[in-house]
Amino acid sequence: MLKKSIICAALVATPLILTGCQDEPKAVGIKPELYTDSLFAVMKADRTNYTKLIIKRLGPAGANAIAPKEHWQDLENGAPLPAQMFRAGAEAVAEMTDDFTYSLQSLWPINSQNAPRTEMEKQGLEYIAANPGKNFYGEEKLGDTTYFTAVYPDVAVATPCVTCHNEHKDSPRTDFKIGEVMGGVVIRVPLGG
């Protein structure tokens, strides 16, 4: 029995030893586009569900149990707006890792900090606005680091999204409709060198 175990172990180890004699294998990783697409899928699902399952169902158009408002902290039953919840997630991720960053931006931002800050971000937002359903991918150098930058359409998924943007006193655009691109999610990943 012991001999059989030793022979089995040797047979299992042989391919490992033989492969060690060949050229070193190249590092295998995930393509930046697949990485950012995957991150965006999670972000989009979470944000859409928060909007539809919490804000729409429990806010003023639903049970009226919560008050989704811009200044939600000042209310006993206040809840952050979907864009504010998204920003809170981005800020929490930034505290945990520098492997990627993300933000919600728009060519028509209600809050000026959501305007594009780089030429690549602006190009990406313009592209997704002009090409519904398409994503934008590019590379940009910021400081000493080259980044893969992806921009995904942020589409109005519920009436509260459209109503908030169309009726907000600081909104530069007041004619959004359900299903329309209102801005974009910018995901940036540093490329290893």
C-alpha cells in the first residue's frame, strides 16, 4: 500500500517537475476590459436594485416610509439618493484599495464634482451619450501611472432618477427620459508595467 502511494505521488509530481524544466510561463491575468466590465456589472446591479427596491418601493412613490432626499442626513427617515449611495461606495472602496477607482460623472452634472476631470473622461462621456448601449475604453497617463479607463452609460432606470434630475434647481439639463443616458460610470485601473 505504501509503495502504491509513493508511485501515485511520483506520477502526480512528474508533470510538475517536467514543466519546471521548460521556459518560465508568462504571467496570466485578466484583461482590463473584462475586469472593468465585471466591476461595472456589480455596480449597476447594486445601484439599480437600490433604486427600484428601496427608493421606488419605500420612498414617496411607494410606502412613503423613507424620504430619499439630497440632504437625507437632516431627516429622521432620510435615505441617500442613488447617486449619493454610489458615491459612498466609491469612497469606501478608495479607503480599502488602490487597485481601481470609480465615480459617477456627467456632461450635465448637478454637483460640479461629478463633471469630467480629464480629457479621457470627457471623451468617454461624449462617446456613450452619442452611442447608446456602447461602452468606451481607453488608456491615459496621469502623473507617472498609465491607467486603463472605461466609461459605461448611466441610464435612467426609474422615474425618481428622471424626476430628481429634471426638477433639481442646479440641473443644467431638465429633459431627461427613462432609458436615456444621464451620465457615465468611470472605472480606472492602473496598468502594471
